[in-house]
Amino acid sequence: DAGVIQSPRHEVTEMGQEVTLRCKPISGHNSLFWYRQTMMRGLELLIYFNNNVPIDDSGMPEDRFSAKMPNASFSTLKIQPSEPRDSAVYFCASRETSGANVLTFGAGSRLTVL
Amino acid sequence: SQKIEQNSEALNIQEGKTATLTCNYTNYSPAYLQWYRQDPGRGPVFLLLIRENEKEKRKERLKVTFDTTLKQSLFHITASQPADSATYLCAPGPGGATNKLIFGTGTLLAVQP
């Protein structure tokens, strides 16, 4: 298994531009999580899905952020318009619903908004 | 609100010594607690899970304790090696009625040769 796959690994964009981050979870994993990591705030949960349905989006900072999971093998996190304070590493993680509540993380997408 | 605290300062120890990292939580009654390791430029990797009815869990040179009365978990690495240098994150879970996993801010461990 290739693990959780995220793209792009690095993104540099200008303020006001739209950013789309992508995630392919591990096949057979029913839950998918989006986290954001910064030095100041650590690893913050933004949103998570069970069986492609958003369960808890209370961590999404504001309306500029949106996430979708159109099918079991793909999710996107979109920021529109982007701002410099959105600069962070964004991680996607997936989990088997049965068994222990252990997350497998992707390598992350490092976003820099100028 | 739920709060998870880990030592924000880096922990520097000599190779061969035992490293002990602390995780404290408040306003939480987790059924279990997990520890993850994160290396620079990579995502966190799961290490150990300890349940509320377990006092101690071991895996090779790693040992985790879980005190639900003190609301604290200790993470020990015995005979530490420079390769153990990384950030270690704790995650009590689940949080509340949902299955979301909330992480502490992590402690950076540096093992000096």
C-alpha cells in the first residue's frame, strides 16, 4: 500500500489566489481527517469525514475554507481566497473505522501564501 | 474546553539515558491515549496506544503509562539513541461524542551522542 497520498507537496501562491490541496486515503479506510500544523498552534483538526460524509467541521477557520470528499478515494481542501496567515503544513490522515482509532498520515502539503 | 499540554521546551538528553515525556489533559475522559512520532518534513507516525484500563504498555525500548486520576500519560524511551531525536505528540481520544483525535503541541526530543 502506498499510504496516504497528498498533493502538492509544496505550494507557493500569492494572497487572494485559490488553493486546492488533494488527498487520497488508504484503500479500505472509512474516515479521513484534515489537519493544519504551525509552530504557534501545533496540529489543529480542521474537519473529518466518516464514509465520505463530513462529521465535524468545527475546526475550519472561516468560510474561506471548504472541504469535500466526493468518493471514498479522494478528498480536497480548498482555500479561497488565500491569505498569508493560511501558511502552514496541511496534513491528511485516514483511519479504519473498525479496530483501534489509529491515524495514518500523509507527508503533508506545505503552503506558503505571499 | 478540552486541553492537552506537553512540555513546550525541547528535551535534551545524553545517548544511553532514559527520556521521559509528559502529556497532561483537562476536561477530558479519554478511553485511550496515543503517542505519535514526527520527524522534520514528515507526517506523524503512530507508536503506541494505551487504554484507560491499562496502567502501562511496552514496545521494545518504549514504555507508556496512563494515570486517569492524574489525567496524565508518561512516555519513556530507555537507552535513548540519536535516531530517537524527533517530536513526540500525544493524543487522548476519542474526544467527546465524536471520534475526532486532538493532538498536543508535541515535545521535541534531542538525543546527544
